[in-house]
Amino acid sequence: MHDIRLLRDDLPRLREGMRRRGKLIEFEPVLSRADALEKERRLSITELEQQQARRNALTQEVARKRKAGDDASDLIAEGRTIGDLITALEQRKSQAEGAVREILFELPNITRADVPEGGEEANTVVRTWGTPRAADAAIQPHWDIGRKLGLLDLERGAKIAGSGFIVYRAGGARLVRALMNFMLDLHTKEHGYLEVLPPFLVKDKALLGTGQLPKFGDDLFKTHKSDPERSYDLYLIPTAEVPVTNLHADEILEAAEMPVCYTAYTPCFRAEAGSHGRDVRGLIRQHQFDKVELVKFTSPETSDSEHEKLTRDAEQVLVRLGLHFRTVLLCTGDMSGASKKTYDLEVWLPSEHGYREISSCSNFGDYQARRAQIRYRPEPKGKPKLLHTLNGSGLAVGRTLIAIFDQYQQADGSVVIPDALKPYMGGTEVIRKRIKK
């Protein structure tokens, strides 16, 4: 959410921000309406102040006449009329403010100046790690190798919950658990994050705070609860970013304790509205998936450096697992609406002859903090200011599993366990097809 002062004092900057995102045509009517509403609000305030001053003068005049024993009924009647007008003006002002606030919730964030302009083709590879395994037709896709090794059961997942759900079995289930524990251990023991385990259901206010609502409501799973005492809705979280960022909603942090760094494992739930026909096989696009998230609360002065560090922390998961990947700076047209700057980590999948996103690491500036009212005190007893929020996947577990299947798959159909995961796999070094005795 933007500071309303941008709309009042620097509308050209907002327009330029929308132009850089390639959305000026889309948002120009919205900006023009917001500008008109803001002018109406200011006009209402001016008229309101004039009428309040007139009412105050009338009140004094009525008091003077009464004291003198004169008739003040005409002034009293005029005062009632002015009172009705003041009520109408206050309502008009309130409605304009509410409409402007809704518009500010809709507008995407203004990107940093170093973010390249354009569509997906303008994304920039900033670095790569490792050597890509050659794309080979003999490499089996993960849904085939997973089924043959008895690790994945998509059919029973669909039977239980419908398409987009999966059952992990035997070594597959253990690999998921191993990846989660490995990632959490790396981030807590070496990168300095504090582990939390948040609720998997949240109120709509939490989703408003991080920007999923109102724009992405169709992608959310919503629950409804009614009992004799109350009726309320809760949402299944689309990412741990939502509950973890909202840990400090409506709070003031002290500068001495920043940056505050959290990591969390959660299942994530997404309806994936509008994605029918894409990636319908396998683990790429599931309604329920596992992810380890990284979240930071920083001062504005350190958010850029902390963003770079968070991205490096996420990269280290892939480095330790020996998985070839590249880091891509997203352009203005390919970023989430809430982000000021985003790096995507893309892992190499030789079975697909290309890269797949496995993490997005974003700096949101004060966009989320303003929505969720998360502030910090730069100095003891000083005036609170909005802080900056950052987050990134560290990593998406299912897609990491796919990358292991692809990059560690052997000619005989077995899958070698990366060295970093062996302590979490009970010493298992290779997963082979189980032979029934």
C-alpha cells in the first residue's frame, strides 16, 4: 500500500511507477479517479471548516441574544441547518477517504530504479552456480521416476482430495522430511534465522497485510465456521510469508533488535485459479505443497543489503545440495505487485530442457508494513517509522525434490542422495526400485 501523500503531493511519481510496470493504461483511470476523490476530500475539509466556524459564531451569537433577552429562534434554526450540512460534509469526506484507501490497496508497488523495464524477456541473469547436466531424452520425468521407485502416488492423492494433491510414499516421504529439516537447520544454525511454526489458517486481515487480498482472492482456499456464538471465515495460507509477516502486525519494534529474521516450514495451499492446462502432471503446480520460508524485518537503510543476504541464504540450499541453478533479476513486468525488487532462483531441470523457478526473494520496502502497520523506533523513545519487509522461499520442497530426481538420476533409474541429505536419510545413499520378495 502506498503512502497517501504520494497521491496528494507527487501523483506524477505514481504514474511513472505504473508506467515502468507497463500498467499505466490499466491504472490511469484509477489514478484519475483517486486524484478527483482527493480533490473532493480537500474541498469537503475546506467547506467543513467554514461551516464549523459559522456554527461556532452562531453559537456565540445565540448565547449573546439569550443573555440580552432577545429572540434567537432564527439563529437556532440556522444552526440546525448548518449541523445537518456538517454531518453531510463529514460523510462525504469519509467516503472519499475510504474510496482513496481502496484504490491505494489496488495499486502495485513502485519498483526500484535498478529493476529493468519490460516483460519477461527483460529478466536478467545475474549469476549461475554449478554445471548443468546435459538434457538427455533418457532422463525420466519426475512423475515417472517417482512412481517407478515407489516414492510418489499421484493417483491416490487425487482419489482422496482431487487433482492437484499427492501422496509421498516410503523414501519419497522421508526425502520431503529430510529436505525440510536440512533447510531449517541450515537457516537457523548457519544463517541466524529464528525458527517459528505459525498457524496454517489466517484471518482476512493477515492476507490484506501482505497483499494477497483483495487481488488474489480466487487463488485462496477459504473456510467458514458457524456456531451459536459467532460466524467467521479463515483462509488456508498460500505461503508462510502471510502468518510470519503478520507476527508483528500493529506492533512497534526497537531498532536494536533489527533485523528480525524468521524461518518457517509450512504446507501451502493455492487454488491456482486460471492455471488449468499448465503443469497438470507431477509436482510443479499442486494445490498443497511444502515450503520453507525466510522473512526479514529491517530498517529502510539496511533493506537492500539484507535483501542480497537473504537471496544468498536461499542460494546456499541449492549449493549444498549440488544443484545447478541461476539467479535472475526480474523485470518490472514480471514481478509481484507488492515487490520493489525480486530475484528468482531457477533450478536446472534437464528432463524439461530448461529452468524452473524454485524461489522468489523480494524486497517489499514499506508496502506491506503500511498495510499491516508494522513499525520500528529508530531511537529510544523516538517517533516510530514504517520498517521494510523482505521474504523468500528457502526453498520450495517439492520443486527441490524434482531437481534432485532430475540432476541425480542414474541410468538404471535409481536416484543418488545428495551428500548434504544423507545424515537426514538414515545413511541411505541411493534410492532404487524396491524388489518384492
